[in-house]
Amino acid sequence: MSQSQSIQSVAVIGAGVMGSGIAISSVLAGYRTLLFDLRTEAVEKGEAYVRKQLQSSLEKGRIDQEQHDKALALLHPCTDFSALKADFILEAVVEKLEVKRELFAKLEAQNSPDSILATNTSSIPITQIASGLTHPQRVVGVHFFNPAHIMKLVEIIKGAATTTEVAEASFAWAQSLKKTAVYAADSPGFIVNRVARHYYVEALKMVEEGVADFETIDAHMEALGFKMGPFRLMDLIGVETNYSVTSSMFEQFNYDSKFRPSRIQKQKVDAGHHGRKSGKGFYTYE
């Protein structure tokens, strides 16, 4: 994207909690935003989540009625892939390299060479995602944290081919959402997931080894000042999402044992106990 151009339209792919949260931040910042998912029920659920969070912000006085109404008017739920044309397109889909590569190949084919293709990947190197594309220079990592409309940090990651111009435009876009943007190297896990991974992995190992149960570990970590213990946090993020990121980093670090995914967590994933979103994870929810 040339410096004379600015980001006017945004598309978010994946209407889960993460994608919907990003869409909330985007519409509140004044961007026309497509919220896309292949499944109609997912888009409907995502739109309902956006409406609920905006209403909550209105009731708490964080936004006024005009901001609320303008934000809703800028939101465009979508299930038509051919409609995914925008200045800035960000995917928040499953953490699998082949899925992201296939998605970007399709997006590249129907968008202007000036469109920025951003990935919300938690751990997969941007260079790998961009590999094989006709225009790898426009692929950039823009990594939000859950819940995306509340958490302030956004990591901006350049792949080997990403232009400085694309990275800077993405950085500026994140700042326009009133986020704290930081640059990170294209390394597995980037900054936050590299540092935080052992908050989860070591806690799971302690449960596996019978050192303590997960409720006790959470209580101790929260007593030390953490807002949420590792198991409550995994339930919030999504147990399957957290497991996927750990598995990806395990592979990226050449199967270093300190990143080994937990059997306990895998069992939760297999059982469909994905945390708050499914009503049950390490804890049970209403």
C-alpha cells in the first residue's frame, strides 16, 4: 500500500471470540468492517457478541449512543467469500499453516496488490505463511490478545519478504484502534507466547505429576498477583486454541521437551471441553 493511500475498509475472517473482538475494535475506530465466516451460525453468533459487547460498553459509559450506533452501522456480517475485498484483511482462523496458506492464496487472487494481508497467528512464522504467494511482501503478522476489544497489546511481525511500508501501515492501524503496538521478530511465539508458554506448560506438568490440582495452582498464582491463574486463562482463551499454539511451538522449536503439549490438555480438546465457549473446560460454566 502506497503512503498516499490509507486504510478505509477492513475485513476480519473468523467470527469467533477473537475475530469478533477485533471487529469491535475496528468499528469503534471508524472502519467499515466485514466480519466473515463460512458458517451462517458462526457469523450470527459473532454479530450477537459484537452487539452485546457494544451494549455493555454503552451501559457502562465507555461509549455514548452516537458511538454505539455508528459502530453497529459500520459492521457488515458476511458469509460470501467473494465479498472479501478490503484495504486491510486480517484472518483469525484455526492455527494451522496449510489453512492459512490456502486462505491467503484465495484472498490474493481477488484483491488489489495494495491490500494488506494480515494474520493473527499466535506462533506460526509469518515467512512460512507468506511462502508461495505471488505477493509475499504484503503479508504481515498483527497479533491481538483475547479479549481483543479489551486487551491493549498488539504484536506487529514482519516476515522475510514483508515491506517496511506494510509493517508501518499495520502498526499505525493498530494504534488507530487505541492499541499499544510493538514490533516483534518473526520467531516462533513472537514475544508474548514465547514468554507466556510456560505459564501454561509448567502448570499442566504440575497437575500431571500430582504436585497440585489445577484449582490450587490457580489460587496460588492469583494470590501472587496474576489476574487469572493458568487454567482459568486457558478456559478464557480456549483450551483447543491454547493446545494448538503449544503444539505449533513444540514443532517450531524442533520438539524441545520444554514445549511438549500436555496429555491432560489433549484429553480436554478431544472431549470438546474448550472452556468458556463450550460451557466446560477445566471449570464448568453456566
